[in-house]
Amino acid sequence: MMALKPNEKKAIQRVVADPAITSNDFSLALKQFFNLKGTRDLWSFVSPLDEISWKIHSIEPHSYKELLPLMGMYADICATGAIPKLKHQLAIQTLNNENMPGMGMLKVNFTTMSEASFIDKVDDKLRMLFAHLRFIASSDVNANRSLKKCKTPEDADELKDVLLKFGTFKQDSDSTQPQQQQQSQQPNYMALLQTPESWLKVATWFGL
């Protein structure tokens, strides 16, 4: 990543969540995700993220493959690249105590964890994953490395569609081929950043 001079670091401020975002925005996205997957068991999709943390490092795409549709919806909601923690937690809590006419009380916590613990862990993991994808999309090198790790061309396409929503990863028709498909010829995985200003976006995300 391009190093910034000390005075440049002071001039750039950390991007914050859009105050116009509401908890209902996340509730609607989660409901749409549940309808797509046919279950409200949120932990079943979050639990594979065992190795994820706030310290950015590489995690295998297969561990978050099932969550990509939700991450795409979150990217549409969070134009600044930041998920507001309290509003996100409120959305999860609301869905865990949803009273549907004719169906009774619905929930999303099917674990033995308390509601507070469940909400905290799910919120953390989903926001960590969102930050991880944002980091991947911040450079062509990171994006191409992750695309190569996808197991099928379809998986690579799905990941790429989400990365494109962050606005810093330029689409390349050859960059969706996974590593296992590279036999007789090497596809072109290079996808250049759209503008030099993208580096400032990356620096802003990480508070540089």
C-alpha cells in the first residue's frame, strides 16, 4: 500500500457510518437473506468464520461463501463502507423477537447462547467480514488473490459481484476463473484500481 506522508495522515479522517442508515435497513436485508436461504438460523452461516478477527488477514472464501448475498446487501446500504454497530445490533435483536401474525414469535438465535451474547458475536463477525471484504476490494492484488482461491467459476463470480459494490475493484472478464481452472493457460487476473483517489479511500477506511 502506498505510504502516506505524516501531514497527509493528519489530513485524512476516518470514514464513519452514514447517520441516515436505520436498523430497519438491516432488518429488511436480513429478512431477504433468510428468505433466500430458507432459514432464520443466522449462526449456521456465521459460525464458519472461526478465524476472522479485526486484524486483517487472509481467510478462505469458502468460509464466507454463504454470507456473500448478505454482504452484497450491506454494501448497498453502507455506502461509506462502515456498518453502524448499535443499529446493526438492534436489527438482530428485533428479528430475534419478531411477532408474526399467524406464526407467533420468531427468532434468529437457535443456539444455547444468551440473546446478548449471541447478538454481540453475530454483530462482530458480520462487521469483521464486511471489513475484510472491503480490504480485499481495496486493491487488485488482494482481490485477485481471493478470486483465485474460489473453488468454482460461479463462486468467483459471486465474490467479484460483491467486491464491485465497494467501488474500487474494476471488473475484468478474465478475473473470475478460479485457480483450479488454470491448466493450459493463465487468465489475466489484473484488475486495476479505477482512480488514484482509491488509495485515499483505503487509507481513510483504516484511519491512516
